[in-house]
Amino acid sequence: MIRDMPDIGDPTVREEGLAFHWAALMVWLGHAMPVGTLAPNKVAIDDDMLDSIDAYIDRIKTWGGAPRLEFTVGAPRIHRQCGGQTDVFTFNMRDMHLHVGDAKYGYRFVSPYENWQLLVYVCGLLDYLQIVDDREVKVSMHIFQPRAYRNGGPWHTWTVNASHLRAYFNTLRNAADSALGDRATCQTGPHCTNCNARLNCDAFDAAVENALEVCGEPINNDITPGRIDGELLRVERALDILEARQAALTARAEMFMRQGKQLQHYELQGGAGRLAWKPDVLPALQSLAEAKKITLFTQKPITPTQAKKLLDPALVDALSDRPNGKLKVQRAMQDRAARVFGETNEV
């Protein structure tokens, strides 16, 4: 279903993720990567990305073995068409420990626990390494997310004995057989969140309708702890489905609006960009630094926000500017919608 569908994900996050992986590989291989370097997809490497790459590589070096980045592995035990490209893996033969890492440069938290993408990689790597007795192998599956920071930092790990993963591999194999069979049906689940065909899927439409019904159910005063536990799981799942639907509709709405078509309740609005120095202010900054005997830059000027702690904020505002941020879909002001489409009672 998704083969002929357009990509409705956030192109900025996707392109930044591609740039992160390319830059991490270049740094790992020993290439200099100064700020402003353009990745092959024309995304500029910034300070935040380089800081994240340092944290990424520093942890990888502690795993031992001979880490390999951007390694393509097949998983024929699941299906002959199954496989993928691991961000990093290493096998430490001294303690029979397989590490598989995946770097996510987006903002939505991804857990390594029962992560099917990582499980596919592990299945393929165990066969690639020609592991005879999986009971002797410990597996650590890592997710690195510098922009979805949680308690404990950007690294999250699930460690388990390889033999305990056999049931997961069987589940994957059965799912592959069902999906590629003559009587394949669409089954909703967490995978729908990133599916480009979800706006054209009857099964996903039914899941959204069910999620709306779940959200509207009343809560009885005599509800039991067990019922609350199960209800919270259902609501959490319903919210995931609705968020996936919202993301898909937002992407399609942005596409229509960029084509010049108007929506009644939504429009493209530019947010405030990051405060940055105006062009050609370097001489003025140098004069201020010398006159006031302060440090405003080393190899390059400090940010205007940092400079406001050292200089008069009004002076910093005069020397800096805030360009328009990325356009995104937002709810239009009610009076603007009324002017364009006429009066409406919807709030």
C-alpha cells in the first residue's frame, strides 16, 4: 500500500537525521567536520549535531570489539526480503556481547524494549556472526536520542540473553509470511504511526474511530484499580493512533496549502526563528569587546542571547535579528477564518 504513496513525514527531521548519520560516519573515519559543513543532502552541520555526535561516538567506543557503522545486514531467517542497515554494531568476543545501536535524531521517544527494528538487526547479525549457541551470547539493543531527552540521558538500552529472543524472531517470521501471503490483511498497531499509506487505509480509519469512542467513554466512580490499569493502556494506545492521524492530516494539509489551496480553519504561519547576529557586525562586536574588556567571541561570536548577559540588551537587539522560522500548520485566528470563508460557529 505504501509503495505508491507520497512521504508524509516531516522532511526537515528526516533530512537532519540523514545528515547526522553521514556526519557521525565521517567523524568516526577521522575526517574533520567543522560547523557549517554541508552534508550530501545540503543540510548544514551545526554545534548541536556535533555535540550529539561526540556523545554518540564516545559511548560506542566503550562497547569493545570492532564497531562498524552503517552496516547492511540481511535477515533471511525472518524472510529473504527482510533486512536493513544498522547504524552501529559490535561483537565483543571476550564476553560474547553483541551491541546493536540505532540513532534517532527526531523528537518522538523510541524505546529499545521489544523494538522490532532492532530485533530484525539482531536476528540477522547473529546469523552473520555464525553464532552456534545463542545461550552464550548477551545482546544489548541501544537507542540514542539526543533530541528526545529523558531521565538518564539520551541513551536507552535493553539487554537480554540472545536465546530469549527466539520467540520474537518467530513472531517476525510469522508476520512476514502473513503479510506476503495471498490473503494478507491490514493489521493496525504502533507501526501505523510512520506509515505513509495510513490516510488511505480502511483498517486505520476504523482504529481512529475506535480511538475517538474510547476517549469519549465516561469514567465510573466505582472503577477498580485493575480496570484503571487496563483503561490507561487503551487510552494511551488511542492517543498514539490519534497523533498518527493528526500527523498524516497535517502533512497533507501543508501540501495543499503550498499548492495555493485554502483551508477554512488552518493556515501556514511562520514562527519566530533563532536570534542571530546581523550580517557585517563583526567589527562592531570587536570594538565593543575591546572597549568593555569582555569576551564576545573566540573563533566566532557568542550568540546574541548569551551576549545579553554582558551587554545592554537594547544594543544586542540593534545588532541582531530574528529571521522567520519554519512554516508549519497552525489553527487560524477565528476572525481571519471568518473573513475568508464567512461566519462559522465552530471554535
